[in-house]
Amino acid sequence: MEQGGDDYLIKPFHKAELKARVHSILRGRISGGSRQIQFNELTVDLSARKATIHNKVLNLTRKEYDLLLFTL
């Protein structure tokens, strides 16, 4: 946690608990009611389900987009 972790789960855990914690963390990173997450040069627009880096749209599959959100 001291090195930047937001949360942790002890194994074994249920997928529903993991999903709930991920959503909770994402809600915390969305500032001022914005539907965008900014991380360095990466911007993720949650409403449009698109990601851009250096103002270029990333062509991501649904799974790639979901994994990107998971890693933020």
C-alpha cells in the first residue's frame, strides 16, 4: 500500500467482490463528476468507451478496453 496500491484481496475471492472493488476505485479516480480518467498522457472517456494517448485514439477491442480500465 505504501508503494501506490489502492486495495488488495486475500485469496480465495469471489469475482463479484473483485468487480465491486474495481468499480469503487474507478469511481474514486473520476474527479469533479467528469466521465474521463486521466493518467499521464492517457485519457479514457468512460461515456464514449474510448481511450486516447497523445490525442490519438486507440483502437481497442472491448476486452482490451476493459483490461485497460482494470489496470488504471
